[in-house]
Amino acid sequence: MTSPASCLRSGITVLGLFLTVSPTLAAAEPRLIVGGLGGSTRPADSIAPVQLQKIRATISAYEKRKAALGAHGDDTAPFLYPFFPQAGILGQDLFITNFTDLNSRPGDTAIQDWDCSEYTYDGHHGHDSLIRTFREQAIGVPVFAALDGVVVDTHDGEPDMNTVWDENNLANYVIIDHGGGYVAWYFHLRKGSVAVSPGQTVTSGTQIGLTGSSGFSDWPHLHLQTEKDGQWVEPSAGPCRPGDSLWVNQPPVDRDFYVAGFYLTPGVISILNRDSILRDAPARAATFLRGIQTVGVRVDLRNVPVGSTFSLRAINPRGQEVLNDGGGFNNSVVFELGWVINAYDLNLDLPGTWRFQALINDEVVVDAPFKVVTAARQLANRAPNKVTVQLSPHPVVGHALTCQVQSPLVLRDPDFDIVSYRYEWKVKGHLVRTVTSAGLTDLLASGMAHPKDKVSCRVTPTDGKKAGPASVANGVVAAP
């Protein structure tokens, strides 16, 4: 195994990001980037103090007005989140990296989530669900009202691509009174995406904004904070948070290792800091001209085990291994977010289908085909792969309905392009909602369909230039 990574490495810490590069390449543009982000020390709150004070005052004034009108929630009705209120699938294109810190006593820096692990940070009061990059944020990842309610407060207009924690940054957000004393905070939304106003009544599944990185944030994500009678609560139940869960289906702690993304690109991928990782700027390609070419590779990972190793391989059409490079992460903690990025000068001497493989701890986790052609006219863009679609749960009146795309997370497109999805909802044959989203799910709000109505969700994948074949899921709404 030849490996520039096997040389003595220098570590570079940039904005909480641990990167390792080969010192033999450090003088020039670095090619090998190995790194990750594990549990880290962060500020005691993810909301700017001035904004937190304003929100508390607004909620207090709202509660006084509600009391004066004699409006009271039903404290006897169970409060249950029916779904996680963000487009996507947890453990795939969404990743919960932080739950609430149950050990957030003043002066105590020990952390503990509901499952007695450390998927949180000191003083954190919500669930943080990350999307993958700013490129998906630009397409749009909707945020929904989890339950029926009344909008208490909103804010919009703030920059939404923050990558550094700064307590002076203000967030775009929506705060909703869901009744029974429960109020949910939906934070860090994309600029210009807030779609509701204070005093507005919303139903479960109503789109209220888009995922962003506004405010006190260093990654595009949704911060969902749950409060009961003005005090934050942990909605998930477990060994360190006894009692009933506040979820119909409780989101798990995603501890298992998986690959969140992979692509090849012509040339070197330049990574300087967290911002360049999130902007994910290089063009993607799975077709290269015959000859010596610089091929860049990026592998995005989740939950990289302690002391992990990696290998990257290229295999020609004859089955011969022409590249075998690898090394270690040198990680003494689990990297919740990890990556391997490199570029190689490859002699692509044989036309045909090649394969690029990535191995983590000697297990093949990516086995991706790419083509070598002899003429520039053969470098054609191809449409995304076909997807399958399902409705979940079975349509029932009064409940939001989820349309879920079932597609491989890594090989959605034969050219490794980022894929977006055009969701078209119809009720009784009439179009009631259309949205283009980077998320693997979309929702139809409760109240949009009635018993015996036929509901359909048509999904068309696209790479922004060419659309793949559409898929449709159908259902008939049943009574409760």
C-alpha cells in the first residue's frame, strides 16, 4: 500500500475542525484531507442572549393576552410529536448531532443526553438535526409545524450561512404554541424563508420555513426546542430521562457508522476550513477522458469509530488495482462528522467502466462506477436514477401525510450530482402542493384531505439540468 498519509502528519485545528494533511504536500496545495468533528466544548446556549431575552418577553406577553381572553390549553390531552419536523430521513440525509443536555446545572460542565451518552453539549436545550451542505440548503430543506398551533413569534432577514459560533449573530426562527402549555422553537432558518406570521393558526405539517445556518450556528441545521410552561424539556425518554416519551415514534441516537456522501471531481478539492467543507463547491463527474487525469474524491462519513483507518482504491476495466492509498484518522473520540478528501494523478489508459472504492476499517463502504471515454463529446450529463416513493402513514383524516423517497444515499445520480426532488401533491386530482426540496421526504398538512379522498404524491428527481423518471404513490384517506 502506497500512502502519503502514512508519513508523519501535522494537525491543523480550524474553527473546531480537525484536519490532517501530509506534510509532504503541505507546502503546495494540500491534496489529502482527513478529519472530523466529535464532541466539542461549545457555548452554554445556541441562541444569542439579546434574541433570547426578546423571545422570552414576547412569549410572556402572549401568555398574558391569552389568559386575559380566557384561552386555556387542554392539559389533559397527551402532547406527542407525530414526526420530526424537517424534510428528510434521520440517519440518512438528516443527522441529529445534539439532544438536550440533562446535566445543565450552572457551573457543571459534564454533559449527558437522554440515553446517558454525550450527543449534546453543555447547556444545550434542543435537538439539532443537521443537513449535509450549503448546496442542499440552497435547494431547500423544508421545516414544518409538528402539531396544530398558533404562531407566537417569528424573525427573518438574517444571514443564513454562518460557520462560526458568534453570540452576536441573530437567527431566523418561528415559535409556535402547540397547546397544553407546550411551545416549540424552530431555529436557524434560511433567510427569507419564514412563511408564517404571529397570530396565525397552523396545522400539523404546514411548511413554516427552510433549514439554514442563521444566528448562533456553525452548520445548516434545525434546532428544535420544546418548552412546557416556560421551562425547556427533553421530549425523548430513556435511561437518563425517565417517564413517557413525547414522540409517537421517538428519534433514535444515530450511533451506527454510515457514509453520508461520495463524489469524484476533475482536479483538486481545496479545503481550507469549515466554510469550504460546507460550500462543497467542486463540480462532480463520473466520466473522464482517457489519459493522465487529476481525479478528486470526497467521502463524507457519520459516526467514525475511534482509531479508524481508511483506504481508497481505483480499479480498471480489467479488474486491476491501479491505486491503493490509505491511512488513519488518528481519532481518539468518535467523529460524528467525518470525511476523507484527496486527489490523485491517475493514468486512465483504458476506456470503459472503472470503479472507485472507499474502505473504512478494511470494509468496502463505497463501490462506485465511473467511465473513461476517448472523446469529449462523450462527456454527457446523465439523468438521476429512478426512485421509489411511498406514503407514510396510511392516509388518515386529521393527520399530516409523509411522502418518502427511497433511494441510495450515495449513488442517487450516475454522475454523483446533488439530486433535488420535485414533490407534487394532489387531492381528488387537484394539485394542492408543489415544492422542490433536497430532502428525502415532504409533508401534506393535516386538513388538506377528507375521508375517501384519493391522495397522490408524484416525485421527480433532477440534477438541476436533467430530470429522471417520475414515481407516484397513491392512497385513499380513511376515517380516524
